[in-house]
Amino acid sequence: MKPAFSVIFLTTLIGAGQGLFLALFTHQSYALFGLLPLQADSFYGYGSVLALLFLAGGLVASFFHLGRPERAWRSATQWRTSWLSREVIVLPAFMGAVFLYGAAHLLGIKHVLATLPGGLMLDLGIVLGAAGALLAFALFICTAMIYACLRFLREWHSPLTVANYTLLGGASGFTLAAAFSAVAAPSQASFFAGWAIIITLLAFAGRVAALLRNARLKPKSTLQTAIGIKHPRIVQRSQGFMGGSFNTREFFHGKSEAFLRTIKPAFLLLAFAAPLALLALGMFTPALLGVAFILQYIGLLAERWFFFAQANHPQNLYYQSVS
């Protein structure tokens, strides 16, 4: 498939925003049970502002993928059957939850809404954080299922797609949280960096599993079945459609095999190996945590490009010469 940079930025930016919010709420949950010192409200509030900036950036990027942006609202009307429609609904709902969570902390709104049997008091911020966390995971599922539900694109049609979207977003978000805490709450940077290392390792395992699975896939269709001719040897000699059409432009990335072989180790290095090393060092030198996030995000851009490019649309059997 042809990767669209608007979608690449959409999925990576909102993934980092989702992961950052989950990191903030995870820390607050630990603090609620006395496992970590509760930070000032400004830490959670300004962290939510940063998460909102990433989410807004992804939302802006998505409009560049629309032919008629003024009709974007119509994409939400098919929520019963379309994962894209569900994503369009869940994304602003999640952004609203993040906004309210951040506002509750920045404005100091701490109304106690419930008290648990153990004496733990759930204030408005905790309730909004729990709602936001549920919406974050729902958004990961909706975004990933847009691609995982397509059975004819076998590289995407796998539970690994959902797992990897969730883990990669969580990895980038916790790495971003580590970089943020290095400035806003240095004593907590090691907590976020430790979780970032764990989630990045899980994301690496999931992505490698997907690469190995896709490498073993064999096309169900052949050139013979694509054009309905049973001759054992078929060679395409003309490009068709005067050398190009919508099909030849939109369903193939147009890059060489050499380029694909280069970008795969590049994103494995930038998205996983380098950040893991910098996160480990960042526990002792917090300034490296920001570098870890930057490198990891660049690696995720390359990873997402490869994710889209690796999907082989069956129509490319017919248009192989142009492809």
C-alpha cells in the first residue's frame, strides 16, 4: 500500500498522546495506593496539556488526508459498522476527558465523589483519569482495527496489529512522560523510564513477531488467478492505463526492495534499540530522556511507513509492471 504521511503523523502523534496520558494516570494510581509520592496538581495538569498538544497535532494531520475536509463530520455516521467512524467518535471524547482531567488539576477541583471500603477517596480527577484511560485503550483498538479488519490485506489482518498499535503508543508515551518528568518532577523520572523500558521491550517483541509472521505469508492469489488465465508462464509487458491510474498510484508504495531492506533495520534501531539504551542511561542522566523520545518518535515514523508499505494489495498482481 502507499503510505500517507498524514495518517503516519496522525497515528504516531495520537499514540504518543494516549501513552503520555496513561503514564500520568498510572503514576497517580500508584500514588493513590501509597506506592509513590503524589505529585503537585500542576504536574498532572501540565502533563495533560502536553498530551492534548500531541492529540491535537494528530487531529490536524488527519484533515490533510481528507479530500473534502468540510464533510469530515459525515465520517462519524457509520459507527455501527465502521471502525473509522468509531475512531472519529472516540478521539474527541478522549480529548475531552484529557482536557477535563487537566483542568481539574490545574484549577484545584478535588471534589470527593466516592470513598472505597479501604478508606481510599476517589476525587473528580481520579474518576476523570479512569474514564480517560478507558477511552485511551478504546481509541487504540479503534485505530488498529481500521487496518486489522481488512482480511484481504493479510499483513494487517492479525491480532498483532492491535497489540502493536497499543504497545508502540504506550512505549512512546511513557518515554515522553520520562522526558517530561525529568523537567517537571526529576525524582519520578526513573519510574517512567523503567516502565518505558518494559513497554518498549514488549513492543519490540510484538513488532518482531509481526515481521516474522508477515515474512512467512504466501499470496493466496497468483498472476493466473488475478487475470483469469491458466497458462503456466505469464509475463506482463505493458504498463496498462497509459502507464498509470488511481490503482497504480494508491495501492503500491513505489519504492525498491533495497529501500525496504534498509528501512526495516533503521526503524528497529531508532524505535527500539537506541531508546532502550538511552532510557537505561537516562535513569542516571535525565537529560538523555528527551533524546530517547526524539529518536524513538523518528523510528516510529519509519516503522509506521513500513507498516503501510508492507501490506501487499492483491491488485498489484495485475499491475506488477507499474508497481
